[in-house]
Amino acid sequence: MILFYVDDSGDERLTTFSAIGIPVERWNAATARWLAWRRWLHQEHGVDVDYRLHATHWVAGRGRPSKDADAVLNRSRSARWSTYVSALDALAAMSEIVVLTVAQTGVDRMAAYRVLMEQLGSLLVARGDYGMAILDGDSTELQHLHSELDPTLRRLVEDPWKRDARGSQWLQAADLVAYAAYQQLARRPERAFMWHWYEQCLSARIVRPSSD
């Protein structure tokens, strides 16, 4: 069984969904490694382990993530960008996880999510395994899409498990991945410094529908 932590990013031109897949037998090991990075972030910059990492806020320099009022992360966006890349590097070092992003032109989140389900289904068939999706917050419209899957063939079991990202380290990690993937594809000039992060750090797949 593989747990897929899923988050999205996008604008009026492009919608992306990213999934971090963790085999349940490797979940403890992967989580320990991610928490080791969070402890480093705390030791180096004073950011509590349970502080919510939100990609757009982090990159834009919003809020004061460090409990140390004079900490560099509270005043330097470039320092935040460096720690963002270090988070992606930490994920890239985990051979036990799978990272996958799908992209769809426009704002149709359901269409993009349907492509993600198809790709995860194909991945699970290839691995001879089953999986479960974990989503942030209230995603009722996405949950309904699971009922469209053929119950005799589907590899994503049950409806998605809905969690609040504030209490999920892995959904926060998925948010970082999704935003980096979006910036690679969207090529927003004000985020040019991010264009290479996803590919350089993760070398993960991005799937776009053939009709796009």
C-alpha cells in the first residue's frame, strides 16, 4: 500500500497537482528523515517543527516563521528561498518516496485531478500495489471523482482521506513540491529564480494531457 499526499497549485492559465507517494512500510523511515530536516530548520533558524510551511507565503516572505525576532528568515526572502531548496533536496534524498506532478491548461481542477488519478493508477498497476490519496481540507468535489473509478479495476482504494495541512508534515511537503512544479511550468517572470527547482532537485515526472 502506498499513501499519496496530494496538493495543487496554479492560476487562471495552469493547474498542477503533485503527489508524494510513500509505501506504508517505509512511512516511519521517511517521516523520520523529513523530521530530521525540520529539526535542522529549527536549530539553524528557530522555526518550530510544528510551524506550518506554506509555499506561497514562504517564497513571498510573509509572516515571521522564526521565533527569534532577529532571525534572518524573518527578514530575508533569499534566505527563505535557500531553505526551500534544502527541503526539496531532503525529499530528493529519500529513495523510498515517489513524486509525480500532472499539469492541465486552465482552471479545471477536476480535470487535472482526474489525470492524476489515472497516472497514480498506472503507477500502482506497474508496481502491483494499491494506494490511498490524502488531501488537504474539504475537497468534496475531488472526492466524488473517486466514485467514477471502476471498482473492479481501481488501485486507489476508498475515498480520499481529508486532513488539515496544518497538522500534516507530508501535506506541507506536497505543497512545496506542487508550487515548485507550477513555477517550472508557468514561467512567471517574478519567480524566475524558481523555474529550475523542481527538475533540478527532484528530477520527477510532469505529465500533461496529450490534448493540451
